[in-house]
Amino acid sequence: MKKTVLRKYARLIAAMGGKVQKGQDVVIQASLDQPEFVTMVAEECYACGARKVWVEWSYQPLTKVTQKKCNLTTLSKMEDWEVEKLRHNSETLPVRIYLESDDPDGLKGVNQTKMSKAAQARYKIIKPYREAMENKYQWCIAAVPGAAWAKKVFPNETRSRAIEKLWEAILYTSRVDDDPVAAWEAHNQDLAARCDYLNRLGIETLEFRASNGTDFRVGMIEDALFMGGAETAQGSGIVYNPNIPSEEVFISPKKGVADGIVYSSKPLSYRGELIDNFSIRFENGKAVEVHAEQNEDLLKEMISMDEGAAYLGEVALVPYNSPIRSSGILFYNTLFDENAACHLALGHGFTNVIQNYDQYTVGQCYDKGINDSMIHVDFMIGTEDLSVTAITRDGNRVPVFQNGNWAF
């Protein structure tokens, strides 16, 4: 891939995604797959005025070894330096950039129950710091090709050609053209206009129906708002783009108000393994029955991570004709596949969808119906014939999606 094109992508991530400001610190989390590009992103962060850029490297095979060789007590412990780093980040609020590249099957074979128990123990310490930082800092998730991931997406290509083709797909779906920043500014305006329309309807319930069996209703929080594209950091007022790419308009639904069944339309990559061809049935907001042709036990493990893991944290609307779906590529990566289809997320909800959320505590947002959980896992339900109907608070039925695409 030409370095001039990659430079545009790096600049987009730093200047539009994380929206790095003069004097801010930046933390980049990345695997070892594309160190040259990580360096480019760091350079672009400095060009935006960053005071200092740290890179936190990871390596999936090493993670797998650690999960296999360490006992549960060791994996569950938060070392003093880890807690101190959490405290430091919660006070200094660095910009965080996450560059995804891992193998979708890279943790296959680990003891998922042990991993879950360790994560549950650590989260008890992490949670107060996470809540202290929530909505207050800029962050951006983007992607670079890892070799194993590229071969998963393009199994019939050579290693080098698979990486090149995945680069092409990432750049295309991320709107890296002659002027990526201008393209994203226009895209943000379109998503904002769709949010404004939905927010004016006064939606009480959304109904989802598709020929694959999806028949599902979910309730809305009265003073929650649809969001999409750019977001604003609380306190600083800095506008940034947390996901590159992004095609969704989303909201957090009301905890405890969801009934019916949904069927997956794409595989779900969760903790280094794939869950495929699955369904989830909800009663009174809770996932009460799940089935999967592949990794059903892992799906059951996921919804039992904590009390909130079986409830919904997000409802997202994505047209079937989105650039990602139109590419014809199954990415096996939620960042991309969730932006190719309407999706739901189990687990933690977004407190910033509450109107004037900055006037409430996190606990008060939970009281309004935002779900609280240690997980937030998106799974795709959008199909070519999906219909979504809004039932408004004054009793009207308004088409939102017809035949998989926007009805307005």
C-alpha cells in the first residue's frame, strides 16, 4: 500500500478520530502487526500538537500463552502499577487510540471460563476508574491488517496479497479518499440529520422483523437520544469520531423492556473465537434462551459475565446498502461487520445518550434505564429484508427501515 495513502489514514485517525489537541497526551494500543503504520499515527498525533505519545503493544499468541500457563489467582490480580496507571489515566484523560488487527480465531483453545472469572475479578477494581473517565476523553477505534486476520478474510490469497487486499478494504470503508477529513465531515452531517429526524418522532418502541425469524420489540428511554458519527467529550467540548469506519445511528434502550427473538446475520468474534448462526430470545428485557451452531457454550458464558450481560446496552440502525456490506466482504471483526448491518449489543449502555446527561451522575443514568455491565458486545441482525417500525408515544406507527434500508 502506498505510504501517501496510509499517511492520509493516519492523519484521519489522529486529527478526526481522536481529534488530538495541543498539549494532550495520547495512548495508542496496538498489536505487533503494523509497526510502521503505528509510527505514522504517532507522528500525526505529534503534528496535531500532542505532548507525548505512548504505545502499549500486545501480541495475541503471548496473550494465549499467558491465559494457558497462569493460574486463576494470578490472572485475577490487579498489580499495584496497573491500578496506579488507571488512576493516572482517570486524572489526566489521555486520548486513546485503539488499532485492531488480531486473528478472529487467535484465542481458540483457551479456557474461556477461567478467562471470564479473571476478568470479573479485575473488573471490580477497574469499574470506578472507568466510570470516572466515562464520556470525558477522546477515543478512536480503527484497524490495520494482521496477517492471520487477512488470511481469514481472504483465504485463497497469498499472505502478502491478503494483507494488501485487507488494507484496500479498510481504507475504502473508512472513506480514505482524496480528502478523508472532508468526506467524514459530510458523513457526520448525514448521520446527524437522521438522528434529528428519529429524535423528533418521540419513539416508545422499535419493532424488528425479518424472514429469517427475527421478531423483536425493544423499548426506549423517554429522554434518550439517537446518536451517530461524531461525539463530544464532556467538559472539554472537543468533537471527535470514536469509530472509523462508522455507519450506525444508535441509542441505548430501556433496561428490562425487550421481548421476542433475534437471529444473527453475521458471525460474532468474541474473545478470540467465533460464535456463528445463533439466536437469542428475550423476555422482559433479558436474554433467557440462546442457541448457536458454533460456540454455543461461549455465548452462554458471555451473557452470564454479570447481571447486566444478559440485557441490552445498544440498538443500532445500519442500512443494508452501507459501503461495508456493499463491499461483499465478511470481515470477521465487529468494528466492520457491525457497520454492515443493524445490530444490538449486550451489556453496558451509553450514558451520554441521555439528554443533558452531564447534569446526572452515572448512577442516575442507570436509574433512568441505561444498562450497567462489564461487557459491551455487538452482534449483527440486519438482513436484506429487515423491517424496523417505530411506535411513537402518541400511538403512530412510522416505518424506519424497509427491505433493509432507511425508509426516509
